[in-house]
Amino acid sequence: MAAVSIRDVAQHAGVSVGTVSNVLNRPGEVSAESVRRVQEAIEALGYVRNDAARKLRAGVSTTVGFVVLDGQNPFFGDVVRGAEDEGSKSGIAILYGNTDEDPKRERTYLDLFEEQQVRGVLISPYGDINPRLERLRARGIAAVLVDRFSGDGRFSSVSVDSVAGGRMAVEHLIATGRRRIAFVGGPFEIRQVTDRLAGARAAAENAREHVDLEVVATDALTVADGAAAGARIIARPRSERPDAIFAANDLLALGLLQALIVDGRMLVPHDIALIGFDDISFAAAAAVPLSSMRQPSRMIGRTALRILLEETADPELIPRQTVFQPELVVRASTTPRR
Amino acid sequence: MAAVSIRDVAQHAGVSVGTVSNVLNRPGEVSAESVRRVQEAIEALGYVRNDAARKLRAGVSTTVGFVVLDGQNPFFGDVVRGAEDEGSKSGIAILYGNTDEDPKRERTYLDLFEEQQVRGVLISPYGDINPRLERLRARGIAAVLVDRFSGDGRFSSVSVDSVAGGRMAVEHLIATGRRRIAFVGGPFEIRQVTDRLAGARAAAENAREHVDLEVVATDALTVADGAAAGARIIARPRSERPDAIFAANDLLALGLLQALIVDGRMLVPHDIALIGFDDISFAAAAAVPLSSMRQPSRMIGRTALRILLEETADPELIPRQTVFQPELVVRASTTPRR
DNA sequence: AAAACTTTATGAATCGATTCAGGCTCGATT
DNA sequence: AATCGAGCCTGAATCGATTCATAAAGTTTT
């Protein structure tokens, strides 16, 4: 076990530990000769900085915690990737936690990040966690909400306008001739779900003609829950079935699509149109290519991490809300019937 | 800024710092009365253990690094999830790094994990990184290869028998009447790719009748590369096109499928059969439900983390190779033509 | 040539949890 | 009564990087 410390490097280079530390952290203030000698020693001894000691003394961490709602969802995979890219520019690594829409897991991860004294936390929250985040802030750990608008402005956030997205999706369904629309989504503890529903409601109410909007609740935003919801819809008498579905995300939509296709009684898009949300890369490759509301997922991750770093650099900064606009992507699943 | 230390807790509880530490780490050796007082003080002051100090002194870390080949691939999402589940049992968090098949990023992450002195590293490697892992081992950081057999047995590994998987996939294609098979995959620095190809070759050579097996190389294992490969195959004169494709993973397969469907000249499975590898959850929801070789992804993650923890507990353990068998999942994309 | 700066280097003090040799109490053993 | 051991507690030393007051050497200004 090597265990080469800064002291060994100093000795080998014939300088003091302070100088080695300076070479590591502010090489500009050290003579070129010393820099060279120290770097040689580091090379020769295979020295690797001990991050624990550094963190303890300097109080700065090089890791950022990311609490994700659903690690299985490619959308979050893309967001994390964006954050990772931005972080690697400044040597920041991501400590990763997947809550799977479970508040207990959410708490556990936040506790862990607190012990780790991460530089900051990115989180796509489940339910209301402001109090918890306030406590982290009191400890000097900033937080940025991801994919979720911070209504009270207590924290910065990077999100997509889910209300607008919901509205656009349903307006599109109406424009293509649908009048009996089902919103499939849940749980309603997830803000994005309620926002998308609110947008859908607004679109239905503002339509020129009468539009029915019903809500089909799901337990989670997964393919399996989508398939289950699809089965329930199929089981209804023909007259009570909707002629369009707006699913709260693409996983649900793909599950619904699967259920509808396997059953075969209702054709997409002829009998029933289907639109999702997120535009994950698999939406285009679906059995019937899926219309969706595209979110700039990677950009969301990049932006969130950038803001987080800015805030940790200057804690006086006022929280700001960054909202991207979603984009309607029309594919076969919402083609108008003839 | 609170900054409550173990010293404050000790004072508040009227005991020494050593006792507080004992309550935290081996409560059995402390009187019930002291435990109670210390826990009250912790509660009252809102004390949170400083992991950096703990790590520095005790030399044990509660994080494990996970270097993943392709964070976009849901397969790895599942594997990470498995590791996370297993880790949460013992309070282990995952430090996450996505290399995107880039050796430079791979190195960067390993450096970072070394500085962080993680408990151990799980890695699905690109190319040959044994030397690098040996160095980590010399520093007391164990590593377990994920989704990759360790040929020389220098490290433990948890993988799926890719050769067998490749063989089974191609045997299935042959059994359903295909004779001109294309293997689509790459880059060949990725061991899984070469293994799956080797299995495919074996199946082709052992077939009763003559079977053609050609290789269509791709730059990466992504949907986009799959679509590009599909375009190249379509562009050929009809007589030179294969009647079946074995794609090195499902992302490629979905890309291929997309290209074939958009073009429309070759129907899947009638003109050309298609099978992938991994059985990601989107395979079943594809335009033509995709046959695939299923890997027990979550189990791979769980097992890998368990082995890693066992090895860090006892460094004398001999590396062991855990190999799961893949399972053929037949769907519409390889239905025999009539 | 003295004074006033600059530049660069030094090394002890520090961060907070853990460890461990040593101390105290009290009941059991001789 | 002396000795021993079990049980529990104490607090100084420690891990390794950073910081900062201090000093030494070199340069410019007066």
C-alpha cells in the first residue's frame, strides 16, 4: 500500500509541504523551478491527492449529488448525462441516487449527501421537500430543482413549462379532430403530472367546440402502469372509450400503445390517438411512432449544474427559475383519421 | 452555518468525544445511559457526521464508483439500479461515471475515484484496463468487472455468457430458416461485441447447411449507428442483402428496425429477421416487437456490488467469475416466414 | 545605501472523527 | 485485605491537505 502523502512529495522535491500544496492549487504563485521539481516528484512517487483530507480542511467538495425520480426513464438518463458533461469541465463528479418515486429513499439520499458534504444537490423531487432543502442550505449545501418549477422561488430551478406542454399536446389532439380525450398519469404528488394535466384542462376548456377530458390515474410513470391503464380503457364498453390519450410521459404512452396493439380492437391512430411527453429516443422507434412533447433533456442537466456551481460560488445569488419551452413532435400516433 | 462537530455533541451530552464516537460506531460497548444522552444531544443539535473526517482517519469510504459504458442504454440503467439496491442495504452510495465508449473519459473517472478513495469500483470497461485496475488495487481499491468476463482471472467479474448468447441468437435465426446472416456491431474494442460475434460464427459454422455470416461494423452501439447501418444494408442490390440480422445490442437493433421500416422495401420479419441483445424494456414495444437475448441486468448489478463488498472486506479472496446465462426471448421480429 | 516593495518559501496550526493506551469503579476471587 | 478483571470512560495523537503569519531573498525606489 503506497500511501504517498504531500509530505513525501515535499521531501522528494526538496521543498516544504506548503509549496507542494501551492503547486497543486495556485501554481502561478510558485517559481517555475519549484513547479517542475514538485511535478517530477509527483510523477516519480505516483502521488494522488487525498480528497478526504482536502475536503476536511478546505471544506470544498468536488462531488454533486443528483437525486433522480426514475433512473429507468431514459429522459433522466439524458439529464444526468448533461449534468455530467457540464461537471467534467470543472472536475465535478456525480453522486447518483434514484428514488423511484419513494419519499423514504429520497430522504435517505439527502441524508447521505449531507454527510458527504457534497458541493450541492440537483434533485427532481417527489412531493414537497422544501423544508429538507432549507436545512441543507443552512448547512451550506445549495440545491437546484430539476424538471420542476420552484413555485415559491426559494430555490433555483430548471424545468420545462409543463402546463404549456400539456396545453400544446391537447390542442394538437383537438386540432386533429379528437373530442373525447383521456389524460393518463399519476401519482399526483409529482408536480409535473399535475401541471401537464392543468395544461390539458386549459386546452380542453378553451376549445371552440365541446371537448371531454377525463383523468385515468396511474400509480407510477412506468411502462407497466401504462399497459395496465390501457387494459382498463380497453375493458370499457365501446361508447365510453376515449378517442385520444395524452399520457403524462412516454413510458406510460409506450405501455398504453403496447396494450392497445396486443389487444387489437382499437387501432392507433385510427380509433384512438396517442401522445406522450419527453420524446425519449425510443418514442420514434415504437410500434406506431409516438408523437410527444420534446424536452431539451441534456440541456436541462447542463444548465442545472451550471446554476448550481454559480450559486455555490456566490451564495448571495437570488434563486432564478429557468424554464424551457417544450416542442411538439408529431409522428404517426396522432395522424388525423380520414 | 451550523457546523456541529462531535465535540459539541460530547459537551452537550456531558461525555468525552471518544464516547460519542463509540456510540456512533459500536454502541454495544457503551452504557445504555450514555447512549441515550448522546443520542439526545445529536438530536438536539442536529449533528451530522462529517464523512470527510471519518474517511480521512478511518480510511473507509461509503461510496463505490461505477463506470458505465453507455449511460443512455437502459440496460446499464438497470444494472446501476441493481447495484444501488444492494448498496443501500449497507449505506453505500454510487459515484457515477459514464464513459460513452471513450477511453479518455474512462481514465478520468478512474483518476477521480482514486482521489476520492472510493471503497471499490464497478466497471464495464472499454478496451484493456487491467493495468489501470492493478494500480487501483495496489492502492487498496478493489474492482469488479461488470458485463465482461475477466479472461485472465485477475479480477472478479459478473457477466453474461456473450459467446453462448451470440450462438443461441444465430442458431435461432438458422432454425427459423435464415441462411444469409449479418452481424451488426462495433467497435471491436468492446469485448461483448467480439464475444457475441464469436458465438455467432460458431453457430454459423456448426450449422447443418451452409450459412453465410457477414460483419457490418458500427462505430458505437447506439440507435443512430443502427439506423446508419440499416441504410447501408438497404442501399445494396437486392441480391446482396442478408435475410437476417443479429445486432450486438438492442439499441442497434431498434435503429436498424427504424431504418428498415421508414424505407419500407424490406419487411421485418418477412424479408429480413432481426434479433438484438439485452432485452431492454423498449424491445417489446418496438414497431415490430423485437426478439432479443435477455440479460438479468438488475441481478448483474446486485451481484457485482455484493462481490465488491466481500472483496473489500477480505482482500485475500480469490477473484471469481460469475457468469449468467442469457435467455432467448422470441417476438415478432424473428417469426418464420411462410 | 537605505527604505520599501515583491516574490517566493516555510512549517505550525487546523479541519473533525477515530483510535487506543491508560484510568477509574466495583464486584469477584484468592 | 489484597488482587484481579470486567465494564466503561477519557483525551491526546493521528490521518493528509490547506492556510497563513512570518521570514528570507531579490528588486525597485528614493
